[in-house]
Amino acid sequence: MSRGPRLTALLAGALLAGVVLAGVALAAGPLAGQQEARPELRGEVTRGGEIMPGAEIVLHRVSATQAGEIDTVQADAAGRFLFSLPSVPREDQEGDVYFASIRHDGILYFGRAVSRAVQLDSVYAIRAYDTLVAPPAGTALPVGVRYLIAEDGAEGWQITDLFEIAHEGDRTWVAAPGGITWSHPLPAAARDPQVGGGDVSRDAAVVEDGVLLLSGPISPGARQFILRYRVDSLDGLDVPLAPGTRVAELLVREPAPDLEVEGLPGVETVEMQPGVTFRRYAAEPPQVDRIRVTVGEPPAQIPMEWLTVGLGLLLAIAGLYAVGRGGGAGTPAPVSAYGAPAGAAPLDPVDARNRILLEIARIDQRLDDEGLDAQERARLEGERAAKVAHLSGGA
């Protein structure tokens, strides 16, 4: 049967279209693979609420093995900037965390840590501020959080004293020539103080006559400062608190003697590392102007024969109770590392922030170890930088 000219033309057109589409499909496969989109960090930089065109932005990457600057760009006329990231941010052990910074008037400002891909959907913000010279004796800033971590050692108790001050203004305080930006008294029993850690460098703070003196800049927001010193005993430890302190906590590494802490009731135990627990005393806000610690008397020794009789009675009562119930008691709820039942609601933002502060303090303690190898030191410094960026960005 013969085909008409019209049918032949239609078949030829269909065949040609199929060949063309197949060629396009074959070409598209490798091309799509070659042009796979890279993750991007889009942001803006402002100074006191105004855009900063031409500002130089530095991108930092932190991983489990390394940390450092990896790229630099300039903000456009609208204060916006864009970084093409070499990897998708991930907060697991093998992932990369990113943050960006800017230096203005000699002071470094940085945005939040980016540890999840979903954060790239939002505009990344870096806030810089103009400066204001503090009075010669420093400015009065409230203490939002005060943490003391006590650990027993060969030369007495080592205290890690962490302050978080709340600067609610819109300018960065800087010291006048020969002056300071902030100060706070320390316990009279403190000896061998070492300043450093948090948002202050070691050369921007000193201890004189039992007073911590800061000369470094203090930018708006919550800023952390860490100090370490030793005391011969916890018994009689007297820690001054600034007026209006919002949260005060004392953490004592176990094993430790029984303590009475005036103004701070005992709360749940905290496990900072596997198998390393700290007894915790806390108040929000504290109703006292100083923390006073007293070591309690050791419990009286119970005669062994009394202990044997008492244990026998307890076992007998427990057996009768189990028979009466007709079954074993329910299994207690598992407890998480922070003393809360496993599966409980996640920490609220304040608790989560407090945990990060404690983690920073613990990292700083480890960085003081001169025996750390270079790789471990770089990893810890990167981890610390990411946590500080996370706090400063409010994320």
C-alpha cells in the first residue's frame, strides 16, 4: 500500500524530531553534571544600621581538622556580598562550618556560624559599630551570666571564671589612653590569675589588686570573658557578684566534698564529657551580692553491724513489695548527658546558650595544655571560633 506525500512528510518530520531530542538529552547529561550548583552565602553588612558599601568581608571555614580564612570579597554599593562555598555546611564531625567577618576601626566583627544548609536560605548579616570612648575608670555594664567551674588539683582548686556582660547600646566601647573599658572584683582568695579566652585577648586584660581590668573594645551584644585562678580550698570561698547579675552558677567537678553554697541552690548534675560530672549550684537571678561556699562536715561513720542489719531489712522489704505488686517496678527513664530525661523537649535558647558558654570554657582549658599537637590545637581553635561566632550571631 502506497503512502501519500503528506503522510511521508509527517513520518520524516517525526523521525527527525526524535533524533534531535535524543541528541539534546545525551548532551544534557554531562553538561548538567559539569554545572552542578555550588552553595552560596549571601549577606549584607551594616554599621549602626546603615549600609557599608565597599567593605572587605572575609570568609572563614572550620572543620574537624583545620580552620582559617578561605576567601575575601568586597561589599557592593548596597552593602551586599556573595561567597561561593566549597562545600555544603554540616554540623557533624566531618562537616564544614562557615562564618564571615569584617574589620572596622581596627575592631573585628563577625556574623553567626553557618552549620546547616537551610541557613543559606536567609540573608547573612554582619553588624559593625562606631566607637565610643569609655570613662577612665571604665563603663558600668551589667553581667548577664557568671559561671564558675571548680576542679580539684595538685596545687589546690582551679577556678575557671566566665563572665558574660550585656552591652545594650549601639556603639563599641573603647578605652581612653591609659584607661579601661570595664572592671570586676575577684575573690580575695584567688591566686595565680591568668587572663584570656572569650572575647578578649590576653594582652587586653590584667588583674591588679584583686580586680579584673579590661582595656579591650566591648561591642554591643553579649560578650564573654574568661579568667582562671587557683584557691587553696573551696571552704570559705567568697565570690563578689555584680549588681543585677541575671544568672549565676557554680559547677564543681566530682568527686568533691559536701558543700553549702549561700545563694545558689543545688540543681541537677551536669556531664561535661563522658564520665566527667559536675555538681551544679545555680540561681536565676541570684538573690545575693556574693557567693559564699562552706565545706560541710563529713557524714558520721555507721558501725558495720548496723549497716548489715539495715541492708537485710531493706532487701526483705523490697522482696515483699515486689510480691505485692505482682511484677517488677517500671524501668526508670534514661537520663541524658545534661541531666534531663532522654527524649525530653530540647533545651530552650537560654539553656542552649549557657551550654555553649561552658563548652567554650572547657575548650580554653584544653588549649592551655602545652603538650597539644598542632593538629589537635587547630581543631580546638576552629571549634572554639565556630562556637563564639554562633553566640555572637545570636543563632
